[in-house]
Amino acid sequence: MNSFLSAESQQNRQLLLIEQYVANQFNNVEAGHDLSHIERVYKNAIAINKKEKADSFLVEAAVLLHDIADEKLFIKEEAEAKLDLFFQEIQLNKTVANKIIDIIENVSFGNSIDKNIILSKEQKVVRDADRLDAIGAVGIARAFQYGGHKNRALIDTENPPQKYLSKEDYRNNNGSTINHFYEKLLLLKDKMETETGKELAQQRHDFMLSYLKQFYSEINFEGFSSLEGIK
Ligand code: ADP
Ligand code: NI
């Protein structure tokens, strides 16, 4: 039966179903990517979109689904096929479904190392919202949580941060969690696309710098001398 709901109510119903779908899929994944990440990114996206005024349905749906086919958490092809079926089940128009998929394919930091693409307004909002959750106090917590999960050292003063030229190199490195600040977290501020994203990123960036300063002073370390080259 064709739905008689207004377009807006139909979209709200679809968003609720998407939220439930994501909650089910994320039931058992590593904590750095749990539902609380999705919830924080969702809030960030709403805040950013107040100014950007991108299509709010696309933004909200894409935020909810942005990690659903992440190859670190799921088998990508399986997750994509499942999502495709789910979109049909909730009667999401094919064009809209493709737009959502297009947004989520361009969110990841790893993907952006290899690609240089022009982003839509929706992609900018979702990407900034996700990146904000990787920096500041929450970002620091997530980095050490991830490092713990992977058995990484907190810091290894003998092995300084590196510059990764490809997604594979970035993913396969086994460096310390403090290295990750230089290899990713401190780079994000300059990669923000929206005005609100930039403002929020600056505060969180400054907080990470003072955190690192305090960390080094507690262990009497002068900092990494090779850092000049890392941009
Ligand atoms: P993206 O999908 O944008 O490439 P990830 O999924 O790799 O990002 O990262 C998820 C979370 O785990 C982020 O908070 C990120 O900073 C953290 N993380 C990723 N790689 C590392 C690492 N090598 N050391 C510490 N934290 C990491
Ligand atoms: Ni994410």
C-alpha cells in the first residue's frame, strides 16, 4: 500500500526506523564507534546545520548511518547489501537512498587521504560533525580507548609520528596513541568545511595542545623534534 502520510511525517517515520536499524547493527561493535558516538555526531550536525541549512532529512539520515559500512567494524559489502534491503523495506525513494549513500561514502578521514572531491553542503555538515567528535576532550578519550583496544603504547618517544601517504599505510601503522594526535587529530582543525565546524574545532584543538603540553611536562619529555615536517 502506498503511504498516505505527508512527506514530512513519512521522513520522520523513516528516521525513527533508521535509528532503530543503526542501534541493532551497533549492538556489538568496538566502543570507539558505539551509539554514543552517533548520538554526539547527530547533535554536532544539528548545531552546524542551523547555519548551513543543508537538507535536514539527508543530514540526519546520513549521520545515523555514517559508520554503518565502516570496514573496520563490518564487512563492507555485507553491510552495503543489508542497507540496500533495509532502504527498500522502509520504502525510501531510490534517488534519496543514493544521496544518503553518497554522503556517507565521503565522511571518513581515511578515505579523504586518497581522494580530492568537491563536497555537497550535506557532506560538509556530516563530515564536520563526525570530525568534531574526534578532537577535544572527547577525541582524546576516544583515541586512548582505541589505543587500548589495539594494545598500543600511550607514547613511544623513540618512534615519532609519521606522515601517511595512503589509507593503507595510515590504517596499518602500529604507532603510539600520542602519535595519532599528530597524524590525524591536530590536522582536523584545518580540514573543517563549515563556519560553525571551524569555530568549534578551534576550541577543541587548543584544548588538545594544552593536554599534550601537560602530558609532556609530567614525563619530562621535550616533545617530538621531527614535528616540523608534519602538516
Ligand atoms: P575515520 O573513519 O575518520 O578514518 P576512524 O574510524 O579511524 O576515523 O577513527 C575512529 C576513532 O578512533 C577516532 O576517534 C580516531 O581518532 C580513533 N583512532 C583511529 N585510529 C587511531 C589510532 N591509530 N590511535 C588512536 N586512536 C585512533
Ligand atoms: Ni563516525
